[in-house]
Amino acid sequence: MFVSFSSVGYSLEFISTWNTSKSGSSDSLSISLPLESSGNYNFYVDWGDNTNDTITSSSQKEHLYPSEGVYTVKISGTIIGFRFNNNNDRKKIINIEQ
């Protein structure tokens, strides 16, 4: 999936809801974005727990939350290589709002 919001001249966000307690490749306090190792990344992520990061490599894809729960994650910027490929934390993403 290619997502580039900055190149279109206005700010959009990919907004999704995740439930950390569902089964996946990460533990019940974490989510792992499905970033491919060969991808190109330069995006900002608001993790929904009053923390945020700028992601520039696939090694920065996991986030640890203070407690299990449902969190809204907002992403803006460039993502080339975002794919669950029917595994990883695909069961933890429970809704895509935008």
C-alpha cells in the first residue's frame, strides 16, 4: 500500500482503532504496524496514548502501551510498504475510520 499525504498538498490522516488484547504477533500491551522491511517510511504517528513518533524505518513499527485496551492511532506522511499479509497484528486492527 502506498500512502503519501504530504504530496497532495493538504493534510490527511489514516485513522484506525486497535485493540491490544486481541491475538497477534505482539503481546497484549503492544501493537505492531505491518511495515515491510523493504519499504520507504517518513510518517508521524499519534499512538492514541498521548505519545507520538516519527517513523523512518520498519524497525520502529512496534509500540508498547501502558495498559491493555482500545486505542485510536493516527498516521500522516509517507508509507510505502504497509501490508498485513494475512498475519502479524491483523486481528488487533478493529476499525478504519479514515
